[in-house]
Amino acid sequence: MENLINIFIKSIFIENMVFAYFFGMCSYLAVSKKVSTSAGLGIAVIFVLGITVPVNYLLEKYVLNEGALVWLSESFDNVDLSFLRFIMFIAIIASMVQLVEMVVEKFAPVLYNQLGIFLPLIAVNCAILGGSLFLQQKAFINVGEATVYGLGSGIGWFLAIVGIAAIREKIEYSNVPAPLRGLGITFIVTGLMGLAFMGFMGIKL
Amino acid sequence: MSDRDPLFSKKNLKLLSDPMNNSNPITVQVLGICSALAVTAQLKPSVVMAISVVAVLALANVIISLLRNTIPNRIRIIVQLVVIAALVILVDQILKAYVYDVSKQLSVFVGLIITNCIIMGRLEAFALGNKPWQSFLDGMGNAAGYGVILIIVGFFRELFGAGTLYGYKIIPDSWYIANGGFYENNGLMVLSPMALVAVGIIIWVQRSKNRQLIED
């Protein structure tokens, strides 16, 4: 239990998707003009990460790793499919996003209309694929840890995008030098937020 | 019409040169930021990353452009992802075979070329509606515009952060305070947030020179 809480806190603050690894920057910059839409996208990302990370964890453990197919037949113990990782992960992610899209359309049409084009675009959000690709480095021991990691990373991304959206709403009223307006100042503000988040780095969990 | 255009007509060259400045993928179109920032702490991974993206984008553009009349509209995203993923697997295996240390350093970011928005963006916006040769040039141009920013950021971050360039010492040892000099590496440049600030400054410089890009 303690272990799970550690992974959770770590993935939200210390290894924040946006500030530590720059994952999902494209939609982070494009959708962060208003707090309400960015919150909707953030929730969708939490949801998709929470599903795809454990699914990909199982896929990697029981299909892709060297010797992972032993449960099918003893003769498969030297089959190594790990070079197929990228294509399998992206296939899982694309189909999960499609599923989420259908569910949201059916049960929450308001949210569906708000998110519009950004819902299908989650499939190409690097935060999602990045979360799955990091599984290999993290070496989680069971699927529970992977789920917690996925959810925590999603919440970290949610916090980051809502934070920058709130700041951008305020920046509207400031007198920024003309060439920096819009994109430039958003980059620099994100850099400063990233420096602030580095303050969590020393924490050992 | 365009069949009779010479291979390097003015229009075609513009496809190559525009992304360098007026429609740079990173500073103007805001595509492909993730990988641009994460790999630029040193020059070498930046260069390798830039070359990988050039290869993947140019080839993916050509393949999708060849297939553009046969792909059903509804499943085009999946088709594009499969083409990109196959190319990225190739690049990944080649990097692992020939420059293993850099490939370790880039870790997950090679895989993330798949979700690099530049590639999807150019496939959607250009390759689906244009001939293979033009698509090839467009892919080269955009990937090069991306690579230029990567290399500029990598250059400054490695020079000021570690005093080296491409792994070679640039700042003489005798300048450092430890050896009785006056100079100290700026540790901040190695940290990831400085990449964002560096890109912000590049945007500032570019838009001061080219005022029609200014947002209001």
C-alpha cells in the first residue's frame, strides 16, 4: 500500500509528465487558452492513461517480452517480440481512444461537444504513449502499480494544463512585449513553472 | 500541370525553404514540441534526433502520398499511424545497431517520434492532397525546420551547461574557478525547464525580425 502511494505522489509531482519530460506539449500549448476546455481535456487524458497503461503493461508482460509467451507453450521460451512494441502500443492506444470517444458521445454529449477534435487527437498525445513506453524503465512488479502510475501521470498532466490555462487567462490583461505575445510568453511561463516543480525533486520516496 | 514542372521549380523550392522561417513547425505551427525539448541537453542527441525525424517524415510523406487515393477517409488515422510506427521501428533498430550509446540516451523519445505532431500534422495537411515529389520536399523542409531549432537549442544548452560541444571541450580548463579562473558552468542550462525558456527566446528573436508573425 505504501508503495502504491509513493508511486502515485511521485508520478504527479516529482516526475510530472509536462514539466519533467515535456510529454503532451502540443495539446498542452494548443488547448490551454481557457480553463474549462483544458479541464475537460485533462480529465479525458487521466481516463485514457488510466486504461492504456495497465493494458499495455499486461501486453508487454505476457506477449512482447523475451520468453513472455511461455504461458502459451513451452516451445516459445526464446521468442522475442519486443521490436513490435511501438506498433502494438499505438494500436492499443488508438483503439482505446476510439472506445472512450464512443462512450463519452453516448453518456456525456455535453463534454463530447466541448472536447470536439481534441478527443480523437489524444491518440497522438505523447503523454499517453510516453506513459506506456516508460513502463519498461520503471519495472513495476504488478498491474496494480502500473494502474496507479497511469492515473498519477494523468493527474499530473491535468494539474499542469489547468494551471497554465489559469495563468494564460490572467496574462491576457498584461502588457507583454509584442513579439512574445501568445506562444512565446507561454513557453517562458511553462519554463518557470517547471523550475518550481523541480523543487519536488529532492524528495525521496 | 505540375507534372511538367521542373523538379526544382520555384514553387517546389519554396516548400523546402518556408518551414525554415515563415512556417517553422516549432515556433510558428507549434508542432512536435515534446521531443524537441527533451533531447536538447546536448548537441549529439539533438543531431541524431533531427536526422531521425528527417528520415521518418520524408519517407512517411512519400508513402502516404502514394497511397492517398486508396486510403478510405474514415480509417486514415490508423493507416498513418501504422506507416509511421513501421518507419520508427526501422529507425530505432538502426540506431540501436550503429549508435547504441545515443540510442540509450534518447530512450523513449525515439518511440515518441510516432506521436510527434509534426509528422501527423504534415501527413494530414500536405501528403494526403499532394504528389509524392512535392510531399517529399515538404517533409524534408519541415523536418529540417524542426532540426534547426533542435540544434540551436542543443548548441546553447551544451555550451553553457557543460562547456563542451558535441562532447569536445570548448571552454579551456584554466578558465574555471576550480583552476583559479573566473568561469563556472551554468547548471541551470542542463535542467529541462531551460529548454522551454530557450525556445521562448528563439520565438522572441524570430518574431522581432519578422513582425507579421506577431499574435495579438
